[in-house]
Amino acid sequence: MPDSTEFAPPAVWRRADGTVISCVEKIKVLNENLAELRQMAQDAFEDALLLECPETLIRAEFHRLVDSLRDPWSDVPRD
């Protein structure tokens, strides 16, 4: 089984305007969420393989799932 250290969060998290997110708590939440999501995806990926789903199919479905995510605040003005 691959080691989870082969994936690392971005060295620097940036806002849409390119400025660096420097708040330690925000970075901690972002990194923890990414680690949890990666572990959940790894578990689901392994389950799919054990259930004889082709690797290419499950990867395509994961991509489709990510592509379906929507920003619930896209219509809210941001400062």
C-alpha cells in the first residue's frame, strides 16, 4: 500500500488574488481537511479495486465528483 507521505499539501496556500494565506489556524484547517479527504478517497479507491472496478473508471468518477463541486458563496460579494 502506498505511503500517505507521497502527497503533501501546497507549500503555500494562496487566495484568489495570489496573496498568501498566513493565518496558522486557517492553514491548519486547510491541511487537515485535505489529509482527511485524501484518506477517505484512498479508502474508497481501494474498496472499488477490491470490488473489481477498473482503476481508470474509479479515477474518472473521482474527477467527475471533484468537477461537480460548486462554490455556495459564488454570488456573495467578497471584500
